[in-house]
Amino acid sequence: MRRYPTSFIILSGLGALCAIPGLFSIAGFGMLLHPLLDDPMAGLAFVVSAIALFGSAAFPLVIRRLQQDENA
């Protein structure tokens, strides 16, 4: 069974949590979640944050794979 680094799982989860309200806001449904998300620029900020979190999540995964390749 393959184990993913804990930091990868946490950062990916946070990225998904940021992407959901961001996409809702950009689609025009942000007011359903919170009045501040009625502005599409707020949604854009959430989407950019989600992309940054997904990018940060990739680093521990790549490091783990490099360690496994070195040990093989």
C-alpha cells in the first residue's frame, strides 16, 4: 500500500477547501455561501490560493518519490 506524506494530504485538502468557495463565487453563486463572496474577485483570490496550496502540496510528494528512487 502506498503512503502519501501527511503534509501532501493536508495541503491538498486545504487546496480543495479553498477551491470550492472560489469556484462558487466565480460562477455567481457566492452569495449562497457568504455575502462577501458575491464579488467574483473574492472567488479569484480563493482560486489563486487553492492553486498555491496544490503547488505546495506537490513538493513533499516529489521529495518522497526522489527518496524512494534513491533507495531502489
